[in-house]
Amino acid sequence: MNALERSLKIIQFAKPRLLRLSRAYGQYVWDDTGRKYLDCHTGHGVAFLGHRNPKVVESIKRQMDLIMTATPAFQTDIADETLSKLSKILPSDMDYVFFLNSGSEAVELAMKIARKVTGRKCFVSFRNSFHGRTIGALSVTWNPKYREGYEPFPWETIFVPYNDANAITSAVNENVAAVLFEPVQGEGGLTPATQEFAKALVEACEKAGAFLIIDEVQAGFGRTGKVWAHEHLNIKPDIMVAGKSIGGGFPVSIVAVKASIGERLREGDHGSTHGGNPLALAAISGGIDVLVDDSVPSKSSLSGEKLSAELRKVVECCSHVARNVKGKGLMLGIELRFAPDEVIRKLQTKGLLCLKAGTSVLRLLPPYLITDEDIRFCADTINEVLSVWKPESGGSGS
Ligand SMILES: Cc1ncc(COP(=O)(O)O)c(C=O)c1O
């Protein structure tokens, strides 16, 4: 068979959406027939700053004309620029960062650092947590469906119920290197942490000498109404990871650590060929300009309140299929009485792209740019679909 006859396929790890996307701008995407969709999927939350945000595009283009490849062993102006901008938005005592390419890789490095610095082997994570698909990140990800076939993992992870202060207090002991914590659980079902739980979590970590790794990959960078979602909880990480929106659509992630941890890391402890690529740094630099100059967190908070209010009306009207509204800021969803897959497909045919969280949540991760008109379209479309939905046509019903 010659190369022309071969039909090479992408391994279908994701259920095909049967939609060919041609272009995207701001909060919208267009298919190959020119049809426009309101994008509340945003590539699993990546395009939170809007597709092709002009400041991000401009910054990447400028960098392309200068230098596209340089590892962190070399100094570059774009690295200095990005570090200077990051220093203004990272938690105050985080003095060291490392750049990587995906959320999973950042989680992986955070775990390596915790192991190396504490000398301990065990991790604590939460039921319904999601931290990624590489082996380290998967070992602290709860969903048995994702873990199946990959166990045993190289270390023990204790999964504790989320928002259970007593459980976390008894789980974190002197064997635990770190606790991995999402301030708002995303993939697991859009559950925000309570203040009481966050306080108990910090106390438990401090008492046991375990690190608190805060995973801001989905909730961070303004989406919940603060730059970092953990700011709602008045807590601070020892190690923080971020990804998705920070590059405005460009694949990049960061690990930030407190000075006391960063000073204990040595040459050779980690490395990455593409981590800290100049184009990725330019994307972060442009992304931070958008975040700061356009007051993204406060806009998110305001639009999140409006969208949440509209979704609550939908739930009231469609209580035969909908239970309640979940989430925070522009990380919102409706908990249905069944799996949302068919509803998501139907919404797509009506021009609205959404995704799923947990087993029964219809998840919306819109860009911060959504207008009042978009919010109305989103709520009206969901209402139109759910109001005539027969519970038995949507899944198991419970
Ligand atoms: C909270 C959280 N952590 C980590 C990850 C993994 O990120 P990536 O898919 O970029 O590896 C995700 C992805 O959805 C996430 O939501």
C-alpha cells in the first residue's frame, strides 16, 4: 500500500462531536457551512480570553519575528517580560516558576517537587478530583473510568470526600508529601470548596508538614471572579499549577512554588524540551495584558452572576429534568437528573456548544467576553431543549 492510499486516523479517545470547525473569534466559532455557534466549550475552557484575542495574537506574532526556540538555559527578553508580568499576578510569596506545555505536565512536576523536597511518598487527593492523564497526574485523579487498566501507580493516593473537614484532618499525616486541591472541582462536577473545608485543609497540611498543591488549571486566571480561585477561600498554596486559559489558547502551563521550596531545587531535578518556548511565553505575556487591562476577573464575576440567575430560572421551569445550578463565576452548569450527553448534542444543533462535568452536569465554560445577548441566547436555548425533554430519553433518570 503506498502512502497515498493510507487513511491515517486520529485515535478517538474523545467522542466525536460531528462538527467541522473552520474559524473562531471571541466567544464564537463557525463551522464549515458558515454557521455560527456560541462557544461555551472553549476547548475544555482554554479559550476563556476569547478565541484569537488580538492582544495574544499580536504578542505571539511579534515574538515569531524575533526568536521561536530557546530553552530556559538561555536568557531572552520575552522570558524577562513574562516573569515581570507574572510576578504581579502570582500569590505574593511565590518566587519561582517553571513553564511547561499542559496542565498534566504541571501537576506532574508539582508532585515531583513535593516528593523530592519532603522525601515522602504518599499523596492525598479528593473524590471527583481531576488533575490530568499522565501517570503521575492520573494517580491523583479520582474517576475510576480513567484509572482502569493503568493501576498500580508508583505511590499510594488517599482519596478523601471533598468539602469534608473531618476527613481531611484525619487523612493528612507525616507520610503525606502533598495534598492536591482544586478550589472549584471542574471535571468532577463544578463543586466549589467551602471556607470551612479550606481552613481545615490548610491546618492539616501545616500540622503534618505536607505541601498544599493548588490546581488552578481550570478555575484560575479570572474565570471564577478572582485571578486565582483559591483567593475566594483566603488560603495560599505551597505549590500552584495553572494552564488552559493562561496562554489565551496557546498550549502552556506553569508551576509556581514558594521561595522556601524553590531554593531547594537543583539543576537536573526536572527539564522539558518545549517548556518555556518563546511563543508560549509571548502568549502568556499577551494573556496577562488582557487579564489586567480588561479587568477580566470582575467582568467574569458580573457575567457569571447574570448567567447563573438565568440558569436558575431554567432549572425552576424545567425541574422535571434539572436539579440545580452549580459552579462559580463563569464556570457554571446545570445538574440534570440524568447524563447530559444527548442534551449537549441537541444544544449543538441549536448553535450552542457545551460540555459535560461529572456524570450529570451540563457544563458551560464561556469566554469572559459573553454579552447580555449571549447570556440570553444560552439560557433560552437550554430552556427550549430542556422544557420539552422527556426524562427517559436522556439516560437513566434518578
Ligand atoms: C483541574 C485540572 N487539572 C489538570 C488538568 C489537566 O490539564 P491538561 O488536559 O492540559 O493536561 C485539567 C484538565 O482538564 C484540569 O481541569
